[in-house]
Amino acid sequence: MKRQFLIPAGALFLWAAVAPARSEPMLPPCAPSAEISGVRVVRVEKNGVLVLEDGRAARLEGLLLPGSGGDRPSQQLAARSVQALADLTQGQVAVLASAAPKEDRYGRLRAQVFVGDSEHWVQREMLVRGLARVSIAPDHRECAKSLYAAEDEARRSRKGIWAQAGYNVRSADESLQAEADTFQIVTGKVVSAGVKNGRAYLDFGPDWQRDFAVTISPLDMKSFREAGVDPQSYEGKTVRVRGWVESLRRPEIEVAVPEDIEVLDTN
């Protein structure tokens, strides 16, 4: 005859009270809350999109892979970037953190992605390896400082794309007309800054018809006001700006948020 061991109801209640609750993933303070947890990445598309086991797809927010910025990387470099992303994520259980708006126009989740019990932040890993650049969307500005720091680490070490001349940070003194319709990072001193008809202009040279400039539309000026940043305060400062180069009368980059402009000094 088998013995039956009965656990008193009170003991069950006590066990439930002291049993450790399932912990939330530990994410960087800058990251939004976890939208998806415990889902496996089954494959990585050539454009860097992650396909999850439940059929959903996710895009790495804040990253620009080689070939996504109008640049023409070597096939080897482009393949290396996607392969590194696959090595990091494919077959891994992931946590995807996202803030509204959570999906792009194709229905893909826009997320900061973490794998390995949230120990590995995929965006940061790709940046420190020099296999991506930072591109901050106006409606997803989380973690900009952390992402820039990771990118800068790789650039200083000349890793990945930063070992290739085609990805050099441009000087505002260069002729940038040939870089039209490409994503570029440009460094220079703001010679003058002003606002005309609600639009801000940061000029990097005395010739407003030929020299490189940064502009901020009247609509986007709101984000600068909300951040307490007066665009005219950039005058005299050396900055690093990123975005898509437009060729009008002169080469320009239109920025939408203060995060697009990094102040390198205050002189």
C-alpha cells in the first residue's frame, strides 16, 4: 500500500508566500519597458529584421546597418554585419523593450533587444564591434547617450566600418555636395546660428550659399523648446551632427531633435 503524503493547506499558503516571484528582466535605465519576453529569435533577414518564433518581426531601434544609409559597403562588410547580428540573436531567447509608437509602417516592433538573460544588449554589441551606426528617430529617442558612447568606442578603435574611409566622420569644411542622399556624420564649428521665419539655421561657414549648414524646421523647433535647448546657443561651439545630406543651394542636414547634435566643446 502506497503512503500518501498530504501537505496542509496552511503550508501551501506559506510556500506560495515565500516562493520567489518571477523576476522582471533587468534592463538599462534608459530602456523602455519590456514588450515581449521569453520569445526565441528564429532568423535574421538580410535587412537586419529579426523574425520571432511566434511569427512577429522586430527592427533594432536606433541602428543603421551598413548599406541602409545610402552607403555602398563591400559585400563582405554588409554580410559580416548581418552575420554578427545572427550570431548574437538567432536561436536566443530575447527580451524586446519598446515604447510608443511601438510598430513601424510594416507592423514590425521597434525595439531595444536583449539576449542571454538580458545581459547582452544587441544594439550596443553591434555598435562596439563597429558594425552599425546610430540613427535616432525623432519619436524614439531613448538611450541616445549610451548608443553614441558605444559607437564612439568603436570609432576610436577603428573597428569594423570605422576602418574604411567611406565611413569617416566628415568635416564641415569639406565639399559635401557629393554626399547628397546619404547618411553622414559631420563635425565642425558653428560659425553663426539664427532663426528666420521660424526655421533655425546653424552655419558652418561664412558663405550661406555654399558652406555646409544644419537646419531645424519650425515644426521640429518644438522638441528643442521642450528640451530647453535654444538652437542659437550652438553658435561658437564645435558639434557633431548626423543625418541625411540634402543638396539644395548648399549641402544641408535637417535635424529633428537635440539628440542629433552632440556638443564636443563649448569654446
